[in-house]
Amino acid sequence: MKKIILLGYMGCGKSTIANRLSKITEIPFVDLDKSIEEKTNLTINEIFEQQGEIYFRKLEREVLIDLINASGDMIIGLGGGTPCYANNHELLKGENIVSIYLKATVDTLFERLVSNKSKRPLIANKTDDEMKEFIAKHLFDRSFYYNQAQYKLAIDGKSKDETTQDILDILA
């Protein structure tokens, strides 16, 4: 039972690439945030508002461990912050796990996020300059955790097909 874990900053393409991989490999894709929402019958925002971030991070770790320990192959897409809390980065190195960091520059992430930032509460009210600064700071803060992944895949300037093929090559 192999677990393929995709991680990286919001906008790097975790869900998009995971869905494409799932179609090609016929390995089911599970989005960690969606799994948490299904388990609690609350949205991620509602969990944060009602219970707070510490509660959310504990729940996030529990659900991630459950997915990793579940039978069968699975592609798991993490939330952008998941590897950075509760020692979750240690789970990226487990047996039968292939963890892949979809690595993008600030400029790439900005270009991908700026057009639909209203759907992203963390950046919805930021100016372009504030947004770039916010992304840069987060990437700096999170780089240690993201780089714990077994594979680092630079995605700048690559199409969805190229990124998907790069991952298929890693898995081959």
C-alpha cells in the first residue's frame, strides 16, 4: 500500500496535479482538507472560527495519520500548512510513502493566486505588493518543512502535463 503525498504552498497545483495523477494511475485522490470537513461536517473556516487553530491542527494530524494507515494505495493532497505543524513533516518519510514537494517561486505562486484570491481567505484582502510579501514570508518560514519531502519538484514554467509526467517518472 503506497501513499503518494503532494505538498507545497497554496496555488502550487496540489489538487489539480493529484486529480490528473489519479485519473492516469487509477489511484484514488484524497484531499486532506476535504477529509477533515467530511469528518466534522464543518468547513475548515468554521473549524477555525468555532474551535481555533490548535484544535484544527490536532484534528488535521489525526486525519492525516488515519489516511496514511488506511489500506490501499492513495494520493493525498496536504493543506499548505500541514507539514509545518505537530511534527507532520516526520510523517513524510514513513515506509511506503512517496512525498513530493511541488516547489514554486513567489512570482509563479502570485500569478496563479492573484486571479482567484477572493477564494483564499488568507490573501483575499491584500494588495498585490502585500500578497507577494505574504507569500515570500510564508515560503521562507515553511521551506524547512516543505524540504523534508523525499522529492522536490520545481514547477515554474511547466504545464500541468509536464508536472504530472515528472511525478509519473518519480513513481516509475
